[in-house]
Amino acid sequence: MFTETPFVRKKRRAELIAKCFFGGMAAAMVIPLILIVGYVVIQGAPSLSWDFLTTNPRLGGIRGGIWSALVGTIYIVAISLCVSAPIGVFSAVYLNEYAKDNWFTRIVNLAVVNLAGVPSIVHGLFGLGAFVYAAGMGKSILSASLTLSIMTLPVIIASTKEALSAVPISFREACWNVGATRWQTIRRIVLPNSISGILTGVILQVSRTAGETAPVMLTGVATFKAIESNGLFLYNPLTDQCMALSMHLYYIATQANNAAPSLPYAIATVLLGVVLVVNATAIGVRAYLRSRKKW
Amino acid sequence: MTAQPKIEVRDLRLSYGTREVIHGISFDIGHNEIFGIIGPAQSGKTSLLRCINRTIEFSAATTVSGTVKVDGQSVQKVRNVYELRRKIGMVAPLPVGLPLSIYDNVAFAPRCAGMTAKSDLDGLVEKCLQQAALWDEVKDRLDSLGTKLSGGQQQRLTIARALSHQPEILCLDEFSIAIDPVTTMRIEDVLKELRKEMTIILVTNLTQQARRLADRTMFLWNGEIIELDINDVIFGDTPKDQRTYDYVMGVFG
């Protein structure tokens, strides 16, 4: 009954090859990560210390720490997310739950897709024209944050729509059948069951925001600006320029002549650390919310 | 002077895009009647129900013409469509347990309608679950998830939810598809009780179920009424249309 025909042998071999192939590809993904992180951390180790994090840069950034760049990055990321997360999530709710399929919806969807494909330097130029000059905000933290918001919005909208449409349509129909309004359906059924996916999408944009150089370089990030007495709140987020880790890294790596060779790698390590901490938070939040998902 | 029917359908037409699926049908359903609808797949049974509670509007590119009146009022002109839907309990063919606890599943509709007092909700939830023949199985675990129930239990949960907004009309769309015969019989007994309080529309693939329960039965085929009459005629030896006889006797369909 269970004889080994040539066909069965062939099938088993193909199965084994397929499994090894896909497994190998998955394993290959880990290698660059380990190499990048390992290389950067080892190269940067000589410059890394607690003081490096908490002291201002001196002499155009080639001496001292990176405190003001770290604070600047945190400011930019926080402000831009405060703008893009609510707008992105709520417009995705509109597009996915309310919008009928008409020309307006199609234009909005088209705009979202195309906006997501615009290179970041173009976003930077737009921010320079729109926020810095036209809106009169000047080169400031606010201009840079808003520029990054525009850049992350379409991705947040796309990921939120994805999370919302993962909630089965039958749930919505069941709610409508008993006389629930769309909003009652969204609030009681759709959002509680898609919130993990929505948050994941939003949080993952943090790493993009923290890492972008081109848009912020044009709109509000200075190559050198210390915070007086290493304080936290000396930036005026509306009008001041600031430093940012990404820009600082670019500047030290390419423009500064007599910086310690380990300095750029140390900055990169800190940038990676910020991103990894945020991503780890995202994974934790997702795991927690998944465990409460109810179907 | 005849009494006003509970539901009046006049020349109802429904198209999905350019494809017309209901071709101008007219019929009345009386108060406290059990009205059977039989017919093969694609004959427009579910679409007809969705025209009555206007959930058809959620499908893209549908066109409805003609009138559907509930209690003499045209549903297309009802301003408060949520009130209309609360008047009509709807049970879909496949059970849908909302991702909430059993209690919250049943309390969902009353809460959406603004009922908040715990004591009111408790009483209503118990009553509805009992009517759906589910209470005894779940009374000790009302806090567990509705989606974790078995298929048959979820279908009875769906029925309890449909009853929870105290409808005047109950639409059952192939409700017994996921339920075993014994439970089906228990629910059929419940329906016989419920008809004292409400009008029941029973869409079913089981012609014998319509025969057991309904007062009148409509044979719908390809969006047209082939025959609509009292059960004695439809399921008797001499329905007016040969196709009815063939369908009921299982010659085709």
C-alpha cells in the first residue's frame, strides 16, 4: 500500500529541495544584518561611552559627544509622528470604511500610491518651498518635521488600510444588520481588531523618519548647533534649527577632515540603537495586542 | 377592506451593475405569517432580503427600483435606516460570531441602540439566548469568546443576536445550513412560538423545512416568482406550475 513509486520519490526530493531553498533564502537575510551591525559597532566602539551620548559636540562636531544631535532627532521624529499618525490613520479609516468607489476615492488612492513613490530628496525640495519659504516657517525643526510627515503619510495610510481590510467583511455586515451605524461598527469591532497592525505600521515609520538625511538637510537641520548646558528643552521646536543624527553622520563621514576614524561609526551605532529600540517596542506592542485579538 | 400587510413588495427590480438579478417581483407578507422562500442558488433569495433591510446599499453598483414597504412605509424613503434595520432581524447562512464575548455578542445591538442598564441587558441576553436554544449550553461561560463556539452554536448565537433588537420581522437565510437536525428541530419549535410576536421570512434550500413551517411559500427562480401560494397547493399534488412540482419533488434543482 505504501510502496515507493518513482513518482513519490521524485515528489519527496522536490519537497526537500524547495524547503532547503526557501530556508536558505531566509537565513541569507540574517547575514547582512549581523555583518552591518557587527561591523559598525566594532568600528565605533573606541568612541562610544556614556559621555559621548550626553555631551554636546565641540569644534564643529569632531570633538565632544552627540547630545544635541540625539535630542534633535528625537524632536523631529516625535513632532512628525504626532502630525502624520493621526492624519494617516484617520484618512485610512475614511478610505477603507466610508468611501464609496467613485472618482474622488480613486484620485485619493492614486495620490497615496504615487506620493509613496516620490524620492525623499523631492519631498525635501517640496518642504523647502512649501514650509520654509511659502509658509514662512524658515529653516526650523517644525519645517523639517512637517516635511517628514508628508513623506511618511502615504505609507502610514497604506499600512493602516491593510490592517483594516484584514478584518473580515462579514463582521461589518453582521453589525449593520442589527442596525449599527458605520461608526459604531468601526469603534466596537473594526478598530479593536486591527489596532495591532495599525500601530505596527505607524511605529515602523519611526525608523524611516530617524534615518532620513536629504529632506531634513534642506528644511531645518544644521550641521552644527550645540544645546546650551546639555539641557533637553532649550530647543524651540517652532523656530530653531537643530542637529540630527543622520545629518551629523553624513557631515562627519564626508566633510570633516580630522575627526577620529571611529566617530562616524559611533554615530551610526547610536542611530541604529535608536531605530532598534523603537522597532523592539513595535514588536512588543504587536505581540501584546495580537494576544488580545479575538478570532 | 383588507388589513395592511406587514411587508409589501411591488415590481421590485435589482441589478448588480448591468446584470439584473430580480426581475420585477410583487408579493405581500401578512402579519405574524411564516413566509417560506424556496429556490435554487442564484435565484435572488438573499438579494431580496437585503433589499428589505437596505443592506444592499453596502454592495457597490446596485440599482433597486420598485417599492418595498414595511408597515405601509416605503423602505427607500425611510430616513432612519438604522431604526428600519432594528425592526428586521437578519440571520445569514454562515454563522458570524463577532470577536466579542458571548454576552457582548447578544448585547451588541441593544447597546448600539442606547440601552446601557446592566439589569436590562442581563434579562434581554438571557431571553434571547433561551429563544435561540443556546442558553443551557453557554450560561456558565457568557464571558468566553463567541468566535470560539462550534459552528452550530455560533449560528444559534447569530439568531440570538438577531432577536436581541426585538425585531418585528425575522429573516432567516438558510439558518440550518450549519446546524444538526436535532438543534434545527428545536429552533423550528422556537420559530413556531416566535410567530406570535413577529413575522418570519424563511429562506431555505430544504423544501421540507418550508413545508413544515411556512403558511405560504414562494418559489423563486432566476429572479422571478414561479409560484406563490399556500403550502397545501405548493407542496400538494397540483401546483399551478409544473416547475414547482418538479422542484419540490426533487426532479430538478
